[in-house]
Amino acid sequence: MASCILSGCGLRPLRLVYPRPKSGVTTSMNAGIFKVRLVNSDLAGSRERKLELKVSAPVIVESTEDEDRERERNAGVEDSGEFDPAVAPPFRLVEIREAIPEHCWVKDPWRSMGYVARDVTAVAGLAAGAAYLNSWVVWPLYWFAQGTMFWALFVLGHDCGHGSFSNNPKLNSLVGHLLHSSILVPYHGWRISHRTHHQNHGHVEKDESWHPLTETTYKNLDNLTRKLRFTLPFPLLAYPIYLWGRSPGKKGSHFHPNSDLFVPSQRRDVITSTICWAAMVALLVCLSFVMGPIQLLKLYAIPYLIFVTWLDLVTYLHHHGHEKKLPWYRGEEWSYLRGGLTTLDRDYGWINNIHHDIGTHVIHHLFPQIPHYHLIEATEAARPLLGKYYREPKKSGPLPLHLLGVLVESTRKDHYVRDTGDVVYYQTDPKLLGSSDSKS
């Protein structure tokens, strides 16, 4: 969809007075130039057509007390003076886009391939070193380091899925399949469902990743499923289960071409990725005969579980665990921008560079086309416009141990949302884990 920008003009030499527009119109005055702008914003990356007529005219825009109060409400300020994140922001998606420097949108395939070479070299070096030393002093260090590198490989494949790796779809697909298949992720199946997540972030029913359970769905869970979903460390091992069966209340598999996740035109892609995944499984079976199952367990299986833990931890905390309750939306209250603004940036200390700044998540969610190596600069450029809708992440030490406490607190209190209402918040089941406080 295109954003249309039309300019109105005043007449000289009369001194014109215009009432402040009620909605959809913004005015600006610069050196006697009067512009009227109609903005029709859409999803990230939409192109715009700009048609402007500039006519010199001294303009006065009238303001009323009612309009000032309306502007305050649009800025998220409640009558009590506290910021309300559920109030629609006073800026539009296109304005955030315009605040980001143009070079942040440029994709450099050579730079992207450089990161692939770096990470693959690290993975191979770690495996070779651990196998050579074969010491129980080294193995735990290797498992954490290699699992973290598997997670880094996933993030690069994730960039391929978004098209932020390069402008070449064939290169993105090739690299994405090689990286994701190596860590048992069906590339196209995941890519398609992840796109659904981005297009519907913050929507109770339509979101795909770590969306809240409705009260009815939550109460219909059997006791074991309910206990496991909210008792650590089990939520951190959920990703393989999600790939096979999605979340409670939803059906389908990332491996099956006829799944509810996909449309007929995507079936060939899904089959291709499932075959690549199966080929990797076959390779691992062969390696177990060559090196023995115990050695394969130490070199691959345990790092794989660490990778899954990283993936579940990071993706969960990008949408949960803020110190103040954040809204989830339905119906007309939901929009792409409002849903994206409920996401959270996180600081991971030394891990930031290793996992390609995926913690810089708000701008990534709004504009997934931006390469990961430009996310920090893009965020800094957009922060003045975002204001209080951007939540500064807590600074981390070398390792993000502080996030473990955030995770524990969230799993204790964030259990379900109401079945009705277009703006809803997590509720707490007082019976679960012996909790006695239920907050809305």
C-alpha cells in the first residue's frame, strides 16, 4: 500500500487561520511554507508517493483546550499523569521509518557472509578442540559455548528468512537452509510461521509465537500440561514441541505441507525444508555409528539443548516480563504499530555481539528488513520519536544472569488473558505454584 502525501496551500496575501485537523492530518510550518500532510501508513517497508506544492503563506493554526487534552491522551498520558502504553501512539509507522537513516536499510551480502564464516569457523573450532581435549573439565564449557554458537547460526538463518541477509532470494534460501537444517530447524516452515508472528505481533488470537492463552484455553489444559508450561526449565525446552504441534489451542506442524500454517502455494517450499531436515537427521544417525552415540551426544545433542534454551529464553523475554503489565490486543484496537510497540529490547552483555544484536528487538519487529548490524543505530535514531513507548532495557553484566529472575517472575504471574475485551492484560492463576496475587 502506498502512503499518499498531499499538500494543501494557502492564498496570498490574505492571512489565513486554519483549525487544527481532527485526525489523519498533520501540519507543519517552516520558513513561511505551509504544508498539509495526509498519511496513510501501513505495514513496515511500504513505499510512499510524495506530491508537494509549497506556497508561501503566513499560517496560524488554532488550538483549543479540548484538542490539547486529546493530544495528551494520544501521547499515552492518563488523567492521573501516568503513561498508559495501551493508548494509541501520536506517531505513525511511516514517521518512525523516516527517522531511520537510509543507509540502515542497505543489505550487504558480503558482510552477511562474513558473519556466517565467523560463526561456522567458531562452531568447527569448538567441536575440534573439545574432541581433541576430551576432558570433563572442558565439556561443560564446550556445551555452553557451542550451544550459544548454534543459537548464533539460528539468528543468521532468521535474517535469511526475513530477507535482511541480502536482496537475493536464492542466496537467502540457500544459506538459510544450510544454517537451519544443521540445527534441526525446517527453514521454510519456520520462516512462514515467523512471518505470521511479525504480521500479527501483540494480537491475542493471531500471533504465532509465545502468544497468551485465553482463560478458556488455559482452564481446559490438563493439569500436567499446565504445570509444565509454567514450571522452569520446561518452557525453555518447548521449541521442538512447537515445531511439531504449535501452541495449545492451535493445530498444525512446521513439517507438514498441508498444515494450517501454510497455503497451497507454499507447500513445495515446506516439502523442500522437511527433506533438508530429514537429511540432517540421517547424517546425525550415520555419525553416531562412526563416532559412537556418546560422543555425538557430547558434541551435538547437549549443545542442541542449550541452543533450544537460548531460543526459548530470548523469544519469550522479548514479549514478556516487563516490570509493568503490557497490553495484548484484539479487534479494532490492534494495529501493526501498536502490537509492535509491546515488544521489548533486552541487553545480553557479552552475548549481544555473538547472537548478532537480536536483543535490539523493537525496531526489528517493526522493520524486519533492516540487517542486524544496523539495528542499534536504527534504534538510536528512532528513540526520540518513540518516547515512552520505548522501554530502556536493563544493563547486563558480562552474562545476562539478571534475566533469569525476570523469567521466573513472569512464569509465576503471566498465565492467561480474559476471553473478551479488545485490550487485555495477563492474569495470574492463584492456584498455580501457590501464588496468591492475581494482577490485571
